[in-house]
Amino acid sequence: MSAKQTTKPAPKRKSKRDRRMKIAIYIMIFAMVVSTITYGLALFVGF
């Protein structure tokens, strides 16, 4: 008797490069949000 073989492909792992790109994009978005908030606070405090 032979073991039943599955034809399902193995789940594809993300490469390190893809993961690094995703992290860099998240960091850039976070930095933009923080800079926008701090700019708004600076304007608010300035008046």
C-alpha cells in the first residue's frame, strides 16, 4: 500500500525581502501620521 499523495501545493512563504518592504511601508505610514499630528499640535499651540 502506498500513502495517498495530495496535489495541494504547500503554502507559499513570504520572502525576507517582501517582509522587509512591508515593514518599511508600515513605518513610513506611521511616521506620516505622527508628523501630521505633531504639526497640528504645533499650529494649535502657536495660536
